[in-house]
Amino acid sequence: MPSFDVVSKVNMQEVDNAVNQTSREISTRYDLKNSRCSVELDRVNSCITIAAEDGMKLRAITEILNQKMVKRGVGVRALEYREPEPAAGESLKQKVAIKQGISTDDGRRMVKLIKELGLKKVQAQIQDEQLRVTGPKRDDLQLVIGSLKEKINNLELQFVNYRD
């Protein structure tokens, strides 16, 4: 019986490369040069910390970071921007969480969405931080992939391990 897995994984090496490129651009860009702005990656907590002097520079750095992530093949939906916090003086700090894996709530929502499609004998099971979808026809599974891509907007999904 054909099956595939739905996962949400981020290549941390590509994230590291994007953060390094962002840091390099901050040091050379005319409006950010000689400012106390920085971008750092915390691999242990899967978090990026952005420090900027003011809100305008913080927005500019987040735009640069998003551009670099897209160029490196990391989806922007995998980044969860938290509220900027005041830091020393008038500077701001913002944490950016990197979402990995599918939470149980998101998994349940996807299973419910698959069941609402009304496809015969197509089943979805939550397995740890991924979702396994099985069905008798390849066409049904392709419909499931299309509808998940269309309806799930808050996660960066990959469809892997397709077996016929």
C-alpha cells in the first residue's frame, strides 16, 4: 500500500550559513555599518537572537535574514519571530525560534483535514514528530499532499519517504 511521511525539518547548517551571511551584510551595509547590530545562532536551543539599536534597523535585519534564509533553501515559515524586547539603553533584542518537527496539535489538525477530504481508505497516523499517510491509490495520496500544501500555512512541510 503506498505511503509517505509528512515532516517539518530544517537544515541547521543552512540556517548557520544564512546567519553568517546576514552578519557579514550587516558589517558592510551602509545604513547598518558601525552600529551595534548583531545576529547570533544558538544551535542548542534552535534560536536566533537579533540585536539592533532601534526598530528600523531591527526590521532591516529581519528582512536581510529572511532573504538569506530563502536563498539557502530554508522556508521562512520555519521561523517564529517573537516580540522585540528592550535591551541595554534604547536597543532592542528579538528572539527567532526555529520550528522543527510537527507538534501533536498540528498533527491532529492535519489528520482531521485528511479525514475531511473523504478519500476512501486513506489513513493518517501521528508518529513522534511526523505524520504517516497511507492509502490504496497514488492519486489519493497526491490529493492529500496538495491539500496539505494549500491549507497548512504555519509550518514548513516536507513530504518524504514515499513508498509505492
